[in-house]
Amino acid sequence: MPRWKPDARERLAVAALDLFTEQGYDETTVAQIAERASLTRSTFFRHFSDKREILSAGQEMLSRLLAQGVDQAPDEATPLDAVAAGLDRASSAMTEFNRDLGPRLHAAIEANEELRSRSAMKSIGMAAAIAEALRRRGVAETPAQVAAELGVLAFGTGYRAWADPSRDGDPGELVTHTRAAFAELRAAAAALL
């Protein structure tokens, strides 16, 4: 097996999702993932601590991007405008690779209770990162948390629309989908008043 290739992390993720789809998450081993990716087990462990981490590997980066966007929003931005800036920052970083993995990632998570729990924790982590960035801007705890939850919901809704394999034609950019989802959520929240 080759000892090093520059796209090892992506190849491991694709191999894992292929195997999870073919034989199930519980039946898939790290050795099988490494072999499918034409890499060694030690290469696997340089990139991931275990096979569960493959399914949540981007969460830290995504949370960091969301928070950076909130931090970089103009000083006069409302909390929701700052969250929109965070969504734009994170969405702009997503590539076709992320979109193509979306449906398989979702299927693997939905087929396993442990993975569903980890996915819920991912959403909590993203909301916490956004809320913390809003608090740094002087937003009180409750409004920061509500705005953060709306942001996470918008990102998830936009991502699912963007990655939907049943869509015909060019799906466009993720940022378009997250903006539309966030605008819809903002309108729905305003209608509740």
C-alpha cells in the first residue's frame, strides 16, 4: 500500500461512507476503511481517532468558520445579521466534495442510534460556537442562544437542499441555500410576534 498521498483524509472519508452504505456502520472496521482507501491503519489514525470521528470530522472547522463570520460582521450588525455573516462564511467554505458526501453521510447517521446522538451533539456544538461569538459582541445570553439556534437550523436546512441528490440541474452554491433558509426562518420568527 502507498504510504502517503495528499488526499488521504478525503479518501478515508469516501471509503468509510462507501463501506457504511454497503455493509453498515457497525460491521465496518478501521482496517477495512484503510484498505478501501489504499492506505495503512496508521495513516487512518493520523487523520481520525476512530471511525465515528469520520462522520463528525468537519464539525470543529464548521463551528470555527461560523464563529469567525459572526466575529467579522460589522459592529452595527444586529445579532441575526451577524449570524447571517457566520452562515455566509461557513457556507462559502463548503465544496462539491462536501455536497457529494452529504446524502451518504446522512444515511449512515440515520441508520445508527449512536451516530444520531453524535450528530445532535454536533448541532449543539455549532450553536454554542455561534452563541459565544454573539456574546463577545455584547449580545445577552437568551437572544444569543435563540439567534444561534436559528443559524444552525438554517445551515442544516440549506445544506440538505444543496446536497439533495433528487434535485435536477446545478444546485448552485451552498450560500444561496443557507441565505434562503435563514430568510425564511427570520420571517417565521417575526410572524410569531
